[in-house]
Amino acid sequence: MRKLLAAALLLAVSGCSLSGTAGSGTAKAKLVIGYQSKTINTVTAGTLLRSLGYLEKRLGGRYAVEWQDHDTGAPITAKMVAGKIDIGSMGDYPLLINAARAKNTELVSITGYNLRGGLNMVLVPPGSTARTLADLKGTKISASAGSAGHGTLVQALEKAGLDPSADVEVVNHQPQVGASQLESGGVQGYAQFVAWPGLLVFQGKGRLLYDGSALGVPTFHGVVVRGPYAKDHPDVVDAFLKAQLEATRFLHEQPLKAAELVAKETGLPAEVVYLYNGPGGIATFDATLKPQLRAAHQHDIPYLKRISQDFSGVDLGRFVNDSYLRRAYGPGYDADVARTGNPAKITGADPACGTQVTDPGTASELWLEGAAATQPAATPTCLLRQIAAAGPSAVRAAYVPDTVTGTRWFADKAVWLKAKGTYLPFTTQTGADAYRKTHPGAEPVTYARALETDAR
């Protein structure tokens, strides 16, 4: 008993707790992980990792792993400050707040990113007459205060010539509450992070007004650990990061299965998960801490100071620590840091156009009902031909890249233009309008019309 009490005291001092196994007379150190199941840009350190059991296997039964699910990064940070969560994952803005509030946490890996900012978006109700962000002047916009979606909204509004504090009213909501408010008319805009915009558009409850890719500022999610915990338990941090890398490989090698696993665990439609996490998806899954992402963090600091009372400043040089990941990663780390292309690409033979899919900028994808695998398409035009041949009712989901930004989007929700016999998709009306200004020969065409005519 004295030995057990002494062990308990030691674990309490080091930030761990004991978890007893009923009837076994043994106790394990508890590892508490905070994650966001529905924020599917974090699945390799959260939902997918938990589902695959890679971490528990690597720990070999030495720890009782407790997974705590949260809607945003704020409660994870609060619990890390209190020493009640050891490892957490969250978006770029919440990571900065975490660093400022906790003072002793470290960013040790990235889960996924989009170098242009496409993981954050602004929606309006389907029937809204708004065509640009400027049209939201004088309205209420829902956002989660201090989130990546909120940060993108502020930057985008300023770029559109609006004062975020005077020209609109930003209402602080959890993502699901804001979604209900958008549907009921309580707000006229909705600014959120992955995967909420894709979900609402897929459900027909929202229309994409602003694609964060238009901002051109990288956005990402990452893994943060309590410094004292990492110092006392480097083996646990190493096991976590190696398990994250395993989950990332699984996602790249079996993307459809990974999407279905995440869908089962979260209740999100698999079609929405695959929009972000599939080959050529909006999210690029790569654990390395790239200089572009560090620079984005530095860029975000002035905006975060204005939108969050929880932020007073942070030393990024201290906060970002890739030493643990380098050790877990091995000799290929520096080479992969330098790479920014999505390692998960759409490849294969296009059955409609009879060509190989080689260009990530035009590669598209078709998921038919009941199919065990998806079909690649070399271009959006080739995809439309595949859909026309199969019949729209046979389509479970179809994905196309925005002609300019590359943001992957649902083909039936895209804005389409036709130029010289080629069909060009865009995520937003703003993007299509901007393209027409420099390409006067491009003409608007509806998705249904494109399927009825030349696509055949």
C-alpha cells in the first residue's frame, strides 16, 4: 500500500493520474487526449487515430488512454491550463490562444493544412441574395470567437473593405448553434472551419459565399502537448506521434475506408468527410511543421489580438518544437518539410475520356451509389460525361477542383462556366465573376444544363 501511495503521489506531481482496473489490483497512469471529432482536419490525431487503436497498441497497455471530445479548441485549452488534458489538437488560432494562456505548451506536429486557407468558409442561407462579402454589411454573422473561422472572417471582411467591428455584428456561437441560427434566420452569415461549411452545403442548408482560399493565407490544425508532461513522458509523446504518422499513412492508402470510419464515429456523412480528407481533398495531411505554417501563425497574431480577449501574445520560437517529431519521423523529415504538394492524389484511368489522370489542378472524382471504389476523372468536363452516362440519380457524390484556387467542392454545388467547349467549376459566384472579367468568352451554365448537353 505504501508503494502504491508513493506512486500515486509521484504521478500527481508529474501531471498524471492513476486509473485502476477493476478487480485487477493494478493501476495504470492515465493519458488524457483532447480532440474534436467533427473537426475532421484533425482525424489523424483524433477520430481516426482513436478508431484504429494505433496509440494504445504502441503504448502496450502501460497507460489508460482517455479520449475527450470537444466541439472547439477552447475547452481543450482550458483543461490543459488546469493540467487535466495532456495532449490536444486544434486549429491555428486556438493554438495561439493555447500558447498564450497555458504558457508551457508546445506545438509538436501538424495534422492537416490548406496553404490557401480553404478549410475556413463563409456561408449564407440558400435563398440569400448576397453575392459577395460586401453584401453582408449590416447583417449578423455567426462565428466561434477566437476560432480559425473567425480569424478568416475578419481578414476577409477587411479585404472586402468592411470594418469587422462596425459594419457587421459577429455573434459568438458554437458551430452547431450557429448552423441552427443560419437555418432559422437568426443570422445572415455563418463563418466556420472544417467540416461545418461542407456539411451545411451538402445538406442544402447553406450556400458558399466566400471560400477561404481566396484569402491566400495558410490555415492548419496541429497537436499541442503540455511541456512538463512531454519532459516527464517523452516515450508517450513519441508513441503518439508515431501513431499519428501511422494514421496518416492509413488515410493516404485507404482514403475511402478512412472516410467511412470517421463518418461512423462522428455521424457526419461520409461524402462530406471525403470532400476534405480524400485524395486531392481540401485538407492536405502532413505532420511536418512547415515554414509556411509558422509564417501564417506570425501573420495571424495581430488579428487574434483584436478578436480574442484570451490572447496577450506568444513566443512562437518557444512554442513550436519539432524535436519530438523529428525523432519519431526519422531521416526523411527535412525532405518532407520542403514538400507542399498533397501526397494523396487522384490517379488512374478516366473511363469517359480514355486518358490517365495526371494533373492535380483538374483531377476530379466520382463516387457512385453502391460502388466499392471511386472513379477518377482527368478534368471536370470528363467528370460531367461520367455523370451523364451513369445518370445523376446513381451519383453518391462528385468532386471537382475550383478552376483558380483548386479547392475541392461538390460538383452539383459548384458555380459553372463554359469556355471553348470546356466546363469550368468554381466554389463561389465571386470566383466565377472574377474569372469572367479576364476571360470574356466564358459563359455561365447550370450544372443540370451541362449534363443535358455537351457533357453527353
